[in-house]
Amino acid sequence: MTNFQVQNKDEILKIITKILVEEFECDESKLVPEAQLFADLDLDSIDAVDLIVKLQQMTGKKINPTEFKQVRTLQDIVDVIYKILKE
């Protein structure tokens, strides 16, 4: 899935939601933009690394883990990915 192109943040949210449901067995009803990754979705640091790898595969772009240091919510992920795709 390289050469990934999205037009807006809503599309990114849908794709990340699909990844979280299929790969991390997250409850789709909890996947709202303000969902806290660690508290609400029960992700841990290993899951976060796995998610970064999946997002790199999806976008075909290198994602610097430091860009994810401040990520706390699902919306934060969307914002970071949107920024990376626009670079």
C-alpha cells in the first residue's frame, strides 16, 4: 500500500480505524477522535511501535518515532499522518 494518497483527515481516520480494528482488535465503537490510545483503547508501547510500522507501510513514508512522542489520542495520530503526507 505504498504511494498512498488521501485528500483529508476524515479519510485518514477511517483507514487508521480499520487498522486498529483488524490488527489490534480494538472495539470500533471506542474509536472516536478523542479516544485516548493507552487509557481508552488499551494499547501499550509495543502496540504503538507496531502501529507506526503499519502506518509506514500504508503511507510508504518513513515515520520518525519522535513525531509520535506527543501522540495521546486517535486524532493526534490523524494529525501526524496528515502532516507527513503533506510534506
